[in-house]
Amino acid sequence: EIVLTQSPGTLSLSPGERATLSCRASQSVSRSYLAWYQQKTGQAPRLLIYAASSRATDIPDRFSGSGSGTDFTLTISRLEPEDFAVYYCQQYDNSLWTFGQGTKVEIK
Amino acid sequence: QVRLQEWGPGRVKPSETLTLTCAVSDSSISNYYWSWIRQPPGKGLEWIGSFYYSGNTNYNPSLKSRVTISLDTPEGQFSLKMTSATAADTAVYYCARADSLDYFFDNWGQGTLVTVSS
């Protein structure tokens, strides 16, 4: 089973700043099978990025994904007030899905 | 956009079976993985299992012995049964749809809180 480790646990930034979130896998993950989600308090997760770098429908272009192998990154180019939330990476391998533990992006 | 809606008892007693159902708005069950994911209070997401419309089912190894996911295609619903519930199963339970090519969850229900308590 592939384990995903996200860092940092919490990111304290101001609106307008750039956020860089990391997701590291315990073994190589196919780029096609790496996704990112945003979750706000009291809401279901929302798909942001799939196949490592493809934005989901209606996701603003300030969100971008990159990476391959065991290291993947979600970047938010300029934080908007509505972007402060928890972000999860997710992978699929050998008929199993796993999530990272999440990174909280909070207002500094 | 398909809508998913979960329902079930908000409280289950320890050792009993937790049962939840998810309705798919357009009743279109084909070509996707229909999945359950949970989130204990204040914690992260845990994948429970997924059912492909053709009958193939995959479960989280840590829960496999207690979990069954089944499809009711004519009704456009799928369900989760988890036996021998304990307090550790207290969580918000989400149903979700996973893409069958790239395996991402593109549609989620709003979630339902299940508390395991006597």
C-alpha cells in the first residue's frame, strides 16, 4: 500500500502570497493517478487537480499541480480569501486508493 | 453534474452493523467506481472501498473483513455495511464517484455523521 505524506502540516500565509504544498509517496505513483482536493470546514472535499496537473472543471488557473514519481506539488499562485482550507492529495495503485493526511492553509 | 445523497442512522450502538445508502441523482451507475470514504472528527480522509458497476469490488485492507459495498442498479443506489462497529468508526461518511480511467473522485455527497455510542 502506498503511503502519502504531505508537508507542511500547516502553512500560514497572507492573501496574495504563493502557497506550495508537497505530497511525497512511499513508492512511485503514476502521474495519471495523483489528484488534489480542497476541503473547507463542514463541506465535502472538492476535486482541484487530477492526473497530477490537470485542473478540474471550474477550478481557477491560480491552482496548478506538478511532479512525478514520488514527489508532487500543488501550487496556489496568489491566495484568495476563499483558498484558506485543508488540501489533500490522493493516489490510486493496485486497486487501492489512499489519501495524504492533509495540509491546512491558514491566514497569517 | 451528478448529485449524490447519503442517508442512514446517525447513531449506531457498539458491536452493531452500520448501514448507509447513497442515491445517485441520474441513476446512472455504469462506467464509474462507486465509493465510500470516511473522516473521523478533526482528522483526515480514509478510503473505505469502491464498487465498479461490472461487479468488481475493492476494499481498504484495514477494513476489508468488516465491510461490504453493494449496488442496486435499478434504483440508482449503492450501500455500505460495516459490521462490529466501535467508537473508532465514528466519522462523517461520504459517498463519492471515482473516474474509471484516472481514479479520482469527481463527485461527492455532502456527508453524513455516524456516531457509534451506546
